[in-house]
Amino acid sequence: MTLIVLNFKTYRESTGVEALQLAKICESISEEYSVEMVVVPQAADIHAVSEAVKIPVYAQHVDGVGYGGFTGHVTAASLKANGARGSLINHSERRLKLAEVEASISSCRSFGLKTIVCTNNVVTTRAAAALEPDYVAVEPPELIGSGIPVSKANPDVIRESVNAVLKIAPKVGVLCGAGITHGEDLRAALELGSEGVLLASGIIKAKDQRKALEDLVTGAKK
Amino acid sequence: MTLIVLNFKTYRESTGVEALQLAKICESISEEYSVEMVVVPQAADIHAVSEAVKIPVYAQHVDGVGYGGFTGHVTAASLKANGARGSLINHSERRLKLAEVEASISSCRSFGLKTIVCTNNVVTTRAAAALEPDYVAVEPPELIGSGIPVSKANPDVIRESVNAVLKIAPKVGVLCGAGITHGEDLRAALELGSEGVLLASGIIKAKDQRKALEDLVTGAKK
Amino acid sequence: MTLIVLNFKTYRESTGVEALQLAKICESISEEYSVEMVVVPQAADIHAVSEAVKIPVYAQHVDGVGYGGFTGHVTAASLKANGARGSLINHSERRLKLAEVEASISSCRSFGLKTIVCTNNVVTTRAAAALEPDYVAVEPPELIGSGIPVSKANPDVIRESVNAVLKIAPKVGVLCGAGITHGEDLRAALELGSEGVLLASGIIKAKDQRKALEDLVTGAKK
Amino acid sequence: MTLIVLNFKTYRESTGVEALQLAKICESISEEYSVEMVVVPQAADIHAVSEAVKIPVYAQHVDGVGYGGFTGHVTAASLKANGARGSLINHSERRLKLAEVEASISSCRSFGLKTIVCTNNVVTTRAAAALEPDYVAVEPPELIGSGIPVSKANPDVIRESVNAVLKIAPKVGVLCGAGITHGEDLRAALELGSEGVLLASGIIKAKDQRKALEDLVTGAKK
């Protein structure tokens, strides 16, 4: 089943009350079109969003620290307690040290949270796969927010990422992101071997968020 | 009026459900003894805690970024939307770059959030005061979590911080922290010219959190 | 006496052998036109440059750590031992945490190295001045490498920085940077109250580096 | 041939003039006992050390940035120009982001510099191997500087690292470090499958550095 992950980032259109509204739109699209959707609001919005929808809510970032004196860190414990079911890790806008990526995955695993590690190219995808998260999401940074879909601009990065992960850690799924907006982008991503996509501005900044999501989902099935 | 700020850090005893319970204890102490208390839970706990208590809820950290593509950051917008009324900035366990401290203060100000900038000595207190937050909280790092109160171990750091802030930015309040647990520590801190204290492990890890807070508050009045 | 600080950054035209050549050009300009010039090569180039010229050589960055287990850090001790006489601190391309800026200044001072703390606006200039380095160099980041001189695009940031520093720490000198290339830019910077300028690409990427420096120096005197 | 890498860190006994002396001791040990030694001084010391000895000189850290506006960064270009032949990357005292580790390796490769990526456990060793540096050096952080050799305290971390690297990237060599001081530690490390060791305080802080190195080298051959 195709996985569609919507990263809310810190856009005005996906913060606070608008995070709730957007999450509900995602939930209704998920039900209507039988696609698996994950919403990824800011840490402070997770509690309210988790109470409002039944689809999985992931965090945008988690620190690999446990209980203790870690003021200002985002712990897997606090995410779990507030309804999150997983987290992005090492997003291009919140890169982590190698040892921190490993610690974050390990911490999530101990709290039953799913993990999506973001990477920027085939080589770092190999490294991330070796850490055995649930998913690796490869996103060439130069295409993020560009509107130019990675599946068109650089299909090789997806194809080679899929192959590399298959060799190193075959249980790890591959997602792709950067510039994905339309149904054809999603379809191309799936044909290249990925199991889903990581989206953001293409949907969130759309004039009509629901329509943008419908176009994405229905277009993919053509 | 004395300000008592309780930093929940990421202790097990102050995460999730236990963050709510501790916040309610703080609220009842605040009412019973007429002291001003601020609770500082993790970002993901802010929403639930803010709904549960009427005393101010602050964040442990805020990034100085606005709306946009800042995945994994904690924005003043999201804090405000979930009920926070302020934030710690630059805590010793979450230090920020100088330009980030300034941006965080500025971002909080534009959302009507109060700011407490943490510092490690008299010189950085001077610098922090020059940024004109609401409060500077000076905490010698070697005393944090030590049980040895700064007001006893190093009273000069408080006295000189108060004087330095008075010269550079007289509207900025001075708090002190590190090792504060008992009423006499708080009283000493006030006598040295601070307007309140920043607490954590001394209360949170106490066998009886309520009793520890009562001892603190009543001891200060003797 | 006007201070002209040339930051070599990591340009091809100012690395290795070319760092030596450029430093010698600066030295001869300094002698010929009686201006005070400081060259700022990369850490690994400091030794050879210091042996080749008599004008002061500064580092681009220094960590506020002492002797010990700090692999990969740049210590004031190692800079001093290899001939450096000072260092930039907190350049916009190498920002430091507030406590680190303070530690770097303190470490330089104990080894007799001069310090220039870079800042991005008037408020952070105030904070940096409170740390009492030898100089604060204010550089609006949006103008760095732009070719648009700060002295023309935003004269107020210089004027207000000079005033702010005068109030907080009158012994601290003010430099300005970002977009400075021509003599008139330098003259404007001095007229606004700064004691000198921090330069980089405008000189280093010039077709004829010597001529670019001569234009700068002679233009300023008109 | 066994590889012995001596990390000078920022100890007083291995900075400036003392870096030169220690490097010369290493060179003479290398010749006398026919072992391959690499010395790893601070960035500012690389030039003088490279001129003084013929054994390979590595840097302690390199940034994965190229020519351009990267003030305060350590570039492979500047290391090469000053005589370095390789670099440590991601040492536990200078951890890098995953994408930065990849960029540093890539940058070193383009300048013909060898790379040793440091890791903290078997899982991060797998990830580092996937990036295909010349060597991975596994060092459990809790043993660094402890005097307790990893080869005795935790032989499994070496054994499993060797196996993991063999599967993922068989051309990558495995070094081990943390607490290695005596010949028997080195011998144990080699018997567990590593190709050499990464040393520091055990040698540098020894009363007689030459004797400590001789003990290490001769002890390993017993």
C-alpha cells in the first residue's frame, strides 16, 4: 500500500488550528481513496492533532536522548505520550550527527515509534539503510520546495537508492521526496521502486489543499 | 513578587501524564502560598499542560525561525497556538548561537511570549542582558543538578549579575539557578538581588514533589 | 589609523601558495600606503603565511577550549605557536554559541591574541560589545559577498552600532563589513564612525588583487 | 602492515614545538621498528610538522566544503597544500552530521587524501563503512582516555565491527581505539581482526613518550 507522508514544516497554513484542519483533510482523503496517509505536524501541535484524527501522526524530529537532564530536547517518550506513532529523523532542514541518527532510531524503537530517516543522495541513503530504520526518504536538497519533482529531475537517485537499500538492509522501505506535487510525480516515484512519498509545500501552500491531495492520489492511479 | 520557574527537563517524573500531575501540584502551591509559579514542560506536553492549569506554561526552547520551511524547529507561533506564554532560551543543555538567541527573543516578542535567557557566568549575563529579554537566568553549569545551591557556592555570580544587568538593561529581571532546592536557597537568592529562581531536579526528583515545593516556598518566607 | 582586515575565506585564490602571494601583496600595500592591514588565512595556512610576512596574521576562527581532549578544534595555543596574532570569532559563516564566543575571547586573551567578534545587526553588536573583545565587526549577512557596500545600503546599522558600543564598552572598536570593495565604501565606513573594514571577495576575486587593494586604499584618502 | 595512528588532540605535550618533537619521535620509531605510523596534529601545526617528518601527517578534522565563502572551515585543499596526506573524520570530540561525513570523505578523495571515519558502536560502524572511507575507527566513547583498552573491555565491538564492514564494504579497513596504551592491547586488537589502532593520551601524556611507543610496538610483536 502506497505511503503518503505530509510534512507540515512550520508553514502558517499548517500550524495550530490550521494543523488540525489539514490533518482532518488528510484523514478524509485517506478514508475516501484508501491510501495510507501520515501527517507530520510540529512538536507542540502533536497532542491536539493526535486527539483529532485516527491516521498516524509523526513528529518532524526526535532527539536520541532518554529521560534526564536534556532541556529543550524532543524525546521519544514525550512524543509517544502525546499520541505520535513515529518520527522523521535527519530531515534536510534539521540534520543530525551520525551518532545522533543512530541514537534517535534506537530511542524510537524502544518506544514503539516508526522511523523515517531522510537522506540527500545515494551514498547517504546506503549509510542510513545500514542503521535499519523503518524507511529511508531520499530527497535531493536542491529540489526541496522547487516544484520540480525528483522523480522527473533525477530518477536515478531513486532507482539507485532502491537498489542500494535492497542490498544493505532489504527490510527498510524507500520513500522519495522533493518537488512531489502531482499524481504523475507520485506514480513515477512508485514505478521507480519507492513505496511512497514525502510531501510538503506542494500540498500545504496549494490554494485548495484538499483538491491538491485529491489530484495527487487520483492521478497516481491512472 | 517572587518568580519560581520549574524546568521539567525530560525527566520521567515530569513527562506526559506525570507532567500534568506535576503542573497541577505547582498550580495548587501557587494559589495556596500566593507565589508566582511557571511550569516548563517539553514541547509535546505543552498543549495538554496548558489546558490543565491556569498558571503560565513556558517552553524549554524556541527557535528564532518564522513560518516556512523549518522542519523540526520549535516556532513561537506553534507555542503560542498551544497555550504557552513564554520560553526558556539558551539553557545550558540547549545552547544557541548568539544570533539565534537574538532571533528567538525577537520571535517570541512578536507573538507576545515572555523570554528567559539562560547564561553561565557574569560576562555572558552582560551579553544576554544587552539583547533585552524579560529575564536573564544565570546558572553556573558546574552546579546544575549538583544539589549545591549557587546562592551559597557562588553568591558573587548572582550579585555581580544583578549589578551588570542594572547597568546595561535595567528593565531586565535576574533569576538564578543551579542547585536550588530548599527555602533558604531561595531566600538567599532573593537577598542577593535576584527576582526568583529556576529549579529542576531538586523538586522533580524529590520523593514528594509537593512537600519539596512547600518547603521551598515556606522556607523562603522565614 | 584605519584597520583593513582581509578575510581569505576558503577561496582558491587565497589558499596554499596563493595565500602566501596574497599576503605579500597586502604587506607591500601596507608599507607603501601606510595603512594597517591584517590578513586572515585558513588555519592550515597560518604557519607559512606568518613566516612570509611581517603584517599581523589572524585566524578565521578559534574555539574556546584549552589544552586537552578536544580533537579537531582550533586552539588559541596552536594559533599563537604558529605565528597568529589574533582571530575572527563568530563570523557569519562560522557562528558560535553565546557561551563559546565568550570562551573564545577569554582563551585568546590568555594567549595575547587580539579578537574581532562578528555580528549581524545592532542588537547582537550590543551583546558582543558586552563581552569586550578588541573589535566588533558588524556585517548584515544579506550583503556579504553581494558587492553592495553596507556603508551605502544600510549606513544606520554602522552608525547605531558605533553608538551602542560606545555606551556599553567604549574601549571596543567597531569595524564594518559586507560588500566593501572600493575606496569610497571604506571612506563612508570611516565617516560613519567605524575604525576600519572587514573585506573578502571584493578583493580576493578581483582580476588584479593588488590593483583592487590600491583602489581601496587610495580612494579612501580622497 | 600494522597501522598506528597517533592523535595529538590539543594536549600541551603535542602542540606547537612539542608537536614537532613528538612527530620526530614517531618517525624514528617507525623507521627503527618498521611499523607504519601516522601523526595527527592540530590544523595550525600541520605545515611545520609536514616539513619536519617524512611519515604521513593527517588532520584531526576536515569540513566537506570546497573553495568559496566558508570562513573558519578546514578544507581538504588547505590540508593538501600544507602537506597533509589524510584526515580523521567524525572523531568523538568533533562529531559531524551524516551528510557532512559523506561530503568530507568525498572532498578528501578529490584531493587525494586518505580518510579515517570514527564511530562509536557496531551500528554506526556499518553506516560509516557504507560511505566507503579508507578506514573506519571504532571507539566506544566511554573508554576514550580511560586507560581501559577496548580490546579487553569490549572485544565484541571490534569483532562485530570487522564482520559488519566485511559484509558492507570489504575494501574498508577497521582500526580500533579507546584506552589503547600497551603492546598487549595492540596485539589483542590485531588478533580481533583490526588493521591497527588509534592512540592518544596513553602515549602523549606518558612520562617518556618514546618509551611508551617502544613498549607498544615491541609488545605487539611478542
